Amino acid sequence: YVDPGNFATNIEAGASYGYMLVWVVIASNLMAVLVQSLSAKLGIATGHNLAELIGSEYPRPVVFALWLLAEVVAMATDLAEFLGAAVGLNLLFGIPLLPAGILTGIVTFAILGMQHYGFRPLEAVITGFVGVIAGCYIVELFLGKPDFGATMDAIVRPQLSGTDSVLLASGILGATVMPHVIYLHSALTQDRIVAQNAEQRRRLFRFELIDVFIAMGVAGFVNAAMLLMAAVTFHNTGLVSEGDDLILRAYETLTPLLGGSASVIFGVSLLAAGLSSSTVGTMSGQVIMRGFLGWQVPLWFRRSITMVPALLVIALGIEATRTLVISQVILSFGIPFALVPLVRFTQRRDLMGDMTNRLITTIAASIVATLIIGLNLFLLYETFFGS
């Protein structure tokens, strides 16, 4: 939940609109808590992940269409992950972006190889990476002196201002809820701890809720801190001009804390975010292909295919920040195609048994799905018909 897509959307939102869009970060986090809780519950209650249930319950043409959409989302995810890690390597070592992207793929394979030793070492690596990012921005939040009064005002009086703010809101949403992780979370709960009876399933779900709340709480705090520090550093300060690639200058948000080391620490945190999220993205891709179609392809083959669009974009030299933002908007458009089946499955007693959604849960999840679809449709309207 703290990956290069979050870096780009949070930093551009803060630089362009100051504190105005911090409410989107908070709202997206609350939505993600509900969605990921439902995904975990589905895996615990049924013993199957979301992709597997879609593959077995839906007509074949629908399954194939949803699989294609999921693959598009996976490629957009890879784009953000590879580009972010490549920028991190560029800041740290001066490696050109294309070789840095290829190196990212190699390192990702090495990290994924840790799965052979169980999930604990892999989780420890990812947690360590995210800890680097969190530590930097949490400390910086208190030293950078953002205007907390203006922050609270932005939260209690949510607003958008023009097409670009809608685009960024959609990107923040996509970077936080992340459709590929909806599929993955339901798979991670399948065989980690296998519950033997209804009481064990309920107990396991209670621990999963704690896990989700902690993960999303930390991620939300870090993402909000990124936006606030970008607002302090770049919004109406004259430090950036039109055409600047913000992600390449975003290390300046850490300068008050780290001085001359800011670019190094920011590069490390961006590289950590790219590598950890690239690992998660690869795991999600495996779940999607195996669940929807029953195909088990070698890891190297899948990783090679999905990294091609990312490397192509890097080779073309397209602006990094805008590319990252657009990739997260694509994720936002992919959310309903995972969320709607998730809500439908978790309200079915024949699948969920005594873990079937309560009516209030189904209503809340349906409202979230409606809001996400509405935001995406509004973005399309603003883009093509807005003034």
C-alpha cells in the first residue's frame, strides 16, 4: 500500500493542490480496509480465492473478459513498480532508466525466490522495505511543519477542482485499493493457516481484521505524510515549474530532515517501494492466471511478459511522474471488476456459510463500489465533455 504509484499520486496532488486532496487519501484508505477485509474473509470462508470463484461460477466468456481486464491491470501495476524502482536506481547510482528497469526485474526474481523458504522471509523483506519509507516520512511529517489546521479543513470539507484534480483523486484511489491485491489477499488466506471448523475460521478472520487495520493504518499515515510534505515543499513555493518531472525532484520533500542525504534516502525508499510492490504484483499475476483459467505458467515467463510494457515506456523516455499517475488511474478503472464479484460472493450464504456478510456490510460495500464507479464515470465525462 506504499508503492511508486502512491509516491507519484500523493506528491503530484500535494504539489498541484496543496492540502486539498488529503481527504481522498483518507477516504481511499477506509474503502481499502473494507475491501481487503472482505477479500480475506472470502478466502477463509470458502478455501478459494476470488479469481478461482469467478472462474468456476461465471460463464466462460465473462471469465475470459474479466481475466483480460485483470491482466491489463497487472501490466499497469508492473509499469508503476518497474518505473519507480528504476527511478530509485537512477537517483542512487546514476544508472540510466532502461538498464535500471532490467535490473529491477532481476532483483525481483531473487526476492521471489525466497518463497521456497516459506512466506515469513518474503514478508520480512517486504516489511523491511516499507519500513524504510514509513520511517522517513513519519519523521519528516513532524519536522516539516505542515499546516495541520488547513489539513483538517481539507478533510472535513472535501472538494475537487477541475479535471486534473479528478484524475489525481482517481489515481490515489487506484493506488490505494488496488484491484490486483483484492485477488491476492483472498489467495493469501487460503493455505497459510487452514481452519478446521467454523470457530477457527471466525477466530482467524478476527486476526486478519487486526492485520488489515494495522497495515492500512500505517500506509494511510505514510501516504498522507507524503502529500502534506509535497504541499509544504512544492505548492506555490516556486521550486517547480511546468514540465518538471516531480518524481525526480521529490527527494526535496525530505531535505529538511536529511539535508544533503535527502536524494539518497528518497532513492532508497523509492527503490524499496518498487521492489516490494513488484514482488507483490508478480504474486498477484500468478493468482489471477491460475484462478481464472487454471493455467500454471513458469514464473520467469509471466514476469517477462508483464514487464515488457514497462520497459517499453522507460525506453521511450516518457515523463515518469505522469506515467505513474496514469497507471494508477487504470487501476481505479479496474477496481469495480474485482469488487462487484467480491461483494456478490460474500453475500451468498451457500458459499460463505456463517461468515456471510451482514446486511450493513453488503450495503457499505455496495456504496463503495457505486462511489468508485461514479468517480470513474465522472472522470470520463470531465475528460471528454468538461470545459
